Amino acid sequence: MKKIHNINITGITSLISPFELKKEFPMTEANNKTVVESRETITNILNKKDDRLMAIVGPCSIHDTKVALEYAEKLAALKNKLKDNIFIIMRTYFEKPRTTIGWKGLITDPRLDGTYDIATGLKTTRRLLLDITAMGIPCASEMLDPIVPQYIADLISWASIGARTTESQTHREMASGLSMPVGFKNGTSGNLELAVNAMESARHAHSFIGIDQHGKTAVFKTSGNTASHIILRGGRSGPNYYEENVEKAEAAIADLKITPAIVIDCSHANSGKQYSRQQRVLRSILDQRKRGRASIVGFMIESNLKSGSQKIPADLNNLVYGQSITDACAGWEETEKMLLYAYEFMKEKSSR
């Protein structure tokens, strides 16, 4: 008989199970404390029981763990300084969705050379998350591959479903079973309805196929994730952080009989992918809060040690230390100024 199975598969490599990875890189009491307390805080912010603003800041994607740890150390000092008014969460994004092709993130291609050593990527990622949460820094990440959460989700305090996957049934079902608050981005076109529908879907019970902690195929039954919200990131039609956009989002969420909670992405289409314009978006967010727009509960900033971005060079020794290899990011000094500005604004507002 002619071959009809795995015709386009060139290789199959077994992976360590989630249980085995967690045994090799176990959670400590310090890690657990960070995750448990930060998830509770984020949920309280979404439910308006905590009037601080969430600031989800960090690299577009992490490709160098040394850079990520240096960034986390800087963020830890700032987090404690601003904690009364701003709750800081670090972007620790390890998977990158691609419109066509390109580097797919630290988990998939940790060596940045197309060898796709996913086994090493999972170990590197878990080790880094343990190090960052041990500093008391909550971690945020996009959940892209539905298998990956079994390996790292216990160390994530806030998750996002990206613009390219918000419409995906697989990701809505996955989000319904995640143990942390989840934000849904509007579609790449700017379509808000996709995110609203996703949030509504994720709040309900689902059953889907996945792998358990021992790597065996299993059916997961979920109760639904009520700690969900919308992320406005702009789209092909332009930015959507303006007041009329926020009003539209509030109305769409209110139709679901849910108290509106909105996070605004200062990057992506809201900034026209110009990292320096993130300041402009943040000023608008704070101005809207000043005028009573309590539905805005947080903002996202793409930030790294050095501003801008770079292409992956043929010789990896030529990589610029601390600079993004995906979207252009604000540098640390600019990021610090933005966060301090937000803190002073919220401080002034709360003293009235």
C-alpha cells in the first residue's frame, strides 16, 4: 500500500513531560507566594476592588535570559517604589505568532538558529520564570500553543490571547481553563467583537483535548474563567485607545452583564509600531482615568534595556545586548520615566 500517514513529517522527537520538567525545576514557596498574591491582586483590580492601575511592561519577546534578569532586577526596584498606585507585571513573552514566517520565540527556537530545540526552550523558560518570580515580580505571557501552559502556567500571573488567535475556538477553550486572569486582544483588523465574543466564550464551561501532567492525551473539562477582560491594541483601521473607542468597548462588555475592565496596549497599532509614541498613548489613558473612565484598569508597554530593535545577525556574537529582535521597544530610561509619570498622576488623583 502507498504511504498515507505523516507524508509531510520529517521527524518526531519525544519531549519531557510537564511533571518531569516541574520535578527538575520545582516551584519554591517564594515563587508560589508571588503567583498566588499577584493573581489575587490582578483579579481585584479587574473587579474594581483595588483602584491601582496595572502596568504590564517588558520585552516584546525574550531571547536572552541574561538581559531578562537584568531587566527584572530594575523592574523589581521600581515595583516596590510605585506599589501604592501602580501594580507592575513583567512581560515574559516566549512564543511569537507569525503572519508568515520568522523567529517563533524562546520556547521554539532558543538558539536563534532555526534548530528548534524545544526541549531546551522549555527548560530555559521555566528556569527563567522561577528566577523572576523569586524576585517578587509577577509574570505575564501570551498563551499561544495549547500544550505549553502545562509546562509553565503555574508561574504565570496574567495571560493574554493575541490578536491572531482571539477568534480561535481552541484558544477560547484553553482560556476557560487557565488558572490566572486572561486578557483578549481585539483582532488585527481592529474588530472588537472578536474579543468580546472570546471573553464571553471563555467565561463558560468547555471540554477539550489536551495533555495531562504526565504527557498523556486527556479530556479537560473546565468551569469557565470569569477573570477575563478586553485589551485594546488598535488594528489595520488605526488606533483604538481614544475615548470613543473605550466607550464602545464599555458598551459591548456591559451588554454581557459584566462590569467593564479594559487594558490598553500602548504599542502595536495604537502606536503605529513606533515605540516612542507609547508615551502619547499612556498620556491619553491617564487623562481618561482622570476624567472618571474607571473601566480602564491597566496598560501595556513594550520595553527593553535598549530602545529600538534589530534583526538576528548571521553571527550571533553581533547581537546588540538588551535590544529587541522582534518589535521595537522603548529603552529602560524612557520606560522608567513613563512609569514614574503614571505613578505621580495616580498619586495626585488619589490625594484629591
